[in-house]
Amino acid sequence: MRIDKFLNSVNLTKRRSVAQDMIASGVVGINGKIVKPSKDVAVGDIVSIAFLSGEKKYQVLSLPTIKSTPKSEQDKYIKEVA
């Protein structure tokens, strides 16, 4: 699954266009490398997002099969890591 679709599907961004803008700005990485919107995400990858207040990292637990998951089910797909 593409990183821009993944960020939107697991509710880390509100819209896919927001995810694409963040990726184009160079604030999103996978396993320590800055990526393009077409980069695929795999189970076990560490997705990092640099916010103004600091960087957050999430481990990919599984890939969603539906377009948008409820926020209550977010912990099935990602886990925040230190």
C-alpha cells in the first residue's frame, strides 16, 4: 500500500492530499529515509512524521483493506514507538 494512502487510511491525516503535501515537504520517512508518495509500506516498517512539536514514530502492525478505518480501530494497524 502506498504511504500516502496508508497515512489517510489509518487516520494519521484527514485527507490523502494532506498526506501527499507532508510527504512532498520531506517530513515523512520510512525506516529512517525520506520517501515519495508512491513508496510502499510493509508490515514491520517504522513510519516517522516530523511535526513542529517533535517527531513521532509508528510501527506498521498490519495493512488496512478498506479505504478508511474508524479511529477506534487505529491500534490494529499502527503502534506508536519511542
